Amino acid sequence: MKKFLLFIFFAFLLYLFFAPFSALFKHLLTTEIVPHPFVETFRSSLLHTALRNTFGLGLAVASLSAVFALGLAFLFTRTDFPLKSWWRGAFIMPYTVPPIVGAIAWILLANPNNGFLNVWTGWHLNIYSFIGLVLIETSFLFTYVLLILLKAFEAIDPTMEEASRMSGATTWQTFRHVTLPLLRAPLFNGFLLAFLATTASFGVPALIGTPGGIFLLTTQIYTFQKMGSMSGILKASSLSLILMGLAFIILLLSEGPLRIRQFATISGKTPRPQIAPLGSWKWPLFVIIAIIFGILFVLPLSAIVLAAFAKVQGILTWSNFGFSNFERILFHTDETFRAFVNSLLFAGTAGIFCVLAGFGLAYALKYVFSPRLKGVTSILVSLPYVTPGTVLALALLVGFGPGLFGSWLALNSTGFLIILAYSIKFLNFSYKTLEDGVGQIHPCLDEASRLSGAGTWQTMRYIWWPLLRPSIIASFFLVFMPAMFEVTMTVLLTGPGLETIGAFIFHLQEYGDLGGGGPAVLALLVIIPTGLFNFFLKFISKGKYGL
């Protein structure tokens, strides 16, 4: 009976994963519109421009992110850089903040009309440009590469670098001929992750690129879908398939370069790495890093704070600061309360579903089904995460909008569709966390409990729950936090009365806030709980999860 129920559970998850995309394919292939929307879209100059912009932006952001993260990781792990533990945590902080918050901050700083920097300095900065897109995307996505490289540096056996130095090699020669080859795979993986994240990004390109006439594949999908016509939906579907195919082709091609030349490190206990002295470069580098951190994090955060408290944007006088924006947004804007309630409800429900589904998958693969299915399952739950959010949202609209099963239980313009999107997108986080937790519980504990007369519920309550509690809480928040402030999928799936914080911030910034400062208030209300959630996650998991 248990195997049958778990089989039904697996089949249902497979249906949730593949039914929307098969419906998207079928919807596009069976249309009788002439000329065919796919052919029309493929021939369109808009597609060529969007592809060119998407590729160019992805390569620029991924390259800058890889170079910058590599330099930071080397400074923080292999040199005597001052206060490197503090700087390490500080540079990871942007990872916890939604990129749309950064876009709003830089609009406040460098929009050509009344940006703070333009007003105060007389400069003529224009954030609505390709350089602006690269700056904002890089300031967030470099943390993806940094996290990978920091772990990679810690995994390298330092005796290999020490042997190089004892052979007379300089610090640079050791880094170039020993360390860098060992970092090739993680560096390439980080580059690829930043590239895919850039091509799938929507919030930043919509707020920064669209006003400057720079269209990407994601913003074109949004534009076509919002047309509301069948032709628009079919064109959006065509672009979605192209973007999804692009993502999967890149993932497949990425396997090649890493097989050309691989390195293995074989060692027992890893000694401490030898720290390279920076000498006279120590404090100049410290100043440079501090300036970069100020530009990437302190300056945007300061702009959000000033805009949130300023009655009139751009004026720096004590009389101009107050709580009028907070009062207007929190107490006189109906959508604010509804957006917070919806975000908590949707993200919380998705978090609970992912915890249950992740535990079910991890438990079944260890105790019921063949462990050989673990690799297949890992790929299946990872596919929706690497699929661009706009593509997944459109597939859900086409596949499950008319009904979850055919025409039964229509989900279009309902909160259930948003919850389903969050659950499918972020199940990967929950499953990987709980797989790790379940793997650390020896089967003999389960057997001992049952031999003592405990039933399934008692075993779960007294054995599994105490041991898995940190992993369960961590897996919930790893889904809840990104879902709480998600923008890309939500703006396509939301409807009247279904506002969420992410979508509300986007619409408030996109369609204008007459009081000026409303998006900044909401951005502050995103940053503060995100930081608190991260602290709580680290505390509960004893530093294993969180930043």
C-alpha cells in the first residue's frame, strides 16, 4: 500500500512538471493561424534584437561576475587582507536581496530626470542603458559565482600550492599554474549560472531596459502575453520555447569543456592554506574594495532610505524628511495589506507543500524505491528551477489555466496557480536540503523504533522530527524567502485581488507612484525581513544554511 501511494505521489509530481510544457507545445503546434506564429516570430527583427541583447547582456554580466568573484575569493581565502571575514559576509549580502530592489535604488540614483547623483553633482548619468543593465545585474549575480568559488578554494588541498612555492614559484605563478586549473570547473559553473540567471531575469530588464529601448527575450514574452489576444499568447509561447531551448542547450554544451581536462585532489586531513602577504598593496586594496562595496551596496541602500523618508525626491533638507510615504503606503493604500497577506499565504503554502514533497521524495528514494532513481529525480526537480520564470509562468497559464485536469478545476486568475508556480520552481531547494538530512539518519534508528512497538506516526514524531527539525525549517525558509518576493512569474500570473509584494513593487515602479517614494518604502520592507529571515535561518541550522 505504501509503495502504491508513493507511486501515485511520484506520478502526480511528474504530471505537474511536464503537463504545462506539453500543453504549451500542443497549443503552439495545433494553431491554424497563418502565417504560423512561430515562423512569424522567428522572422521578426524584434526576436533578432532581443536575442542579440540577451546574449550580449548574459556574456557581459557572467564575464564580469566571474572575474570580480575570482578576485574577491582569492583575497578572502589566500591573502592577509584586513577584516576578510567581515568583508566576506558583506559581499554575500546582495544575494539575499531581490534584484528588483537594486533596480529601484539605481533608478533613484541615476535616472536622467531627477536622479540623486545627477541632482547633487550635475552629472548626466542615465541608468536606462545597456551599461546600467550590466551594472545592476552584475552587482547581484556576482554573489552566485562568489559562493561557488569560496567553497572551491576551501576544498583545494593547500599542500599543492605550498609545493609550488617551495619549488620557487611566486604567488602569481602558483595561482596561475596550480590554483586556477583546480578552479576551472567551479569557475565555469559559476559563469554558466550567472549567464543563465541573466538571460532568465525579468524585473531588472523591465524596469531598466524597457525605458531605454533595450528589449530582452523575457520582456518581449511579457509584452506579447499582456496583449491579451490569441496571437500575442502564441507569439509569447514561441519566444518561451526559444528561451527554454536556449537554456537547455547551454546546459548540455557546458558538459563538454569540463571533460577536456579535469583535476582531482587526493588527500586526508586538509591543512590550513598558506596566506600570501599583500605587502604594500594591503591598504590600497582595502580602500579599493571599500569603495566598490560602497558603490554596489551602501550607495543604493542609502538612496532607498532617503527616498523612503523624503517628502519631495532630490531635496536634502531636514524639513523634507518624514514618515508621510510610510503612512500613505501602509495605511492609505489598500493593495499594500493585501499584497503582504497574499505573499505570506502563497509563499507559506508553497513552502509547506515543498517540505512535504521534498521529504516524501527523499524518504521514498532511501527506503522504498531503488537508489538508482535518485539521479533522475534530482534532474527532474532541477529542471523547473533552471527554466526561466517567464517560460514556466506562461506554460502554467496555458496548461493549467483552463483546468488542472483538462477542463476540471480551472486555475486561471487564482492564487492556486501562483502557489503551484512557486512550488514547482523552488521544490529543488527543499528536496536537496531534506535529502541531505534524511541521508544522515541511519536506518537502524527507524528499525529500532519499530522493533520497540512504535507505529509509523510515533516513529516520525519521536525519531524523524527531532533529527530532521533543522533541515525541515531550513528547507521551508529556502522556499519561503524567494517565493515571498518573487516577481518574474508573479507579474504574469497575478490578477485583481492577487497582488503580492514583488508584483506590487513592480507595478508601483512601472506605472508610476504619484507621491514618489512608495517603491522605496516597500523595498525597505523587503530588505529588513529578508535580513532577519537569513539570521534566523543561520541560527536554527547552526550555521549550516543561510549566509
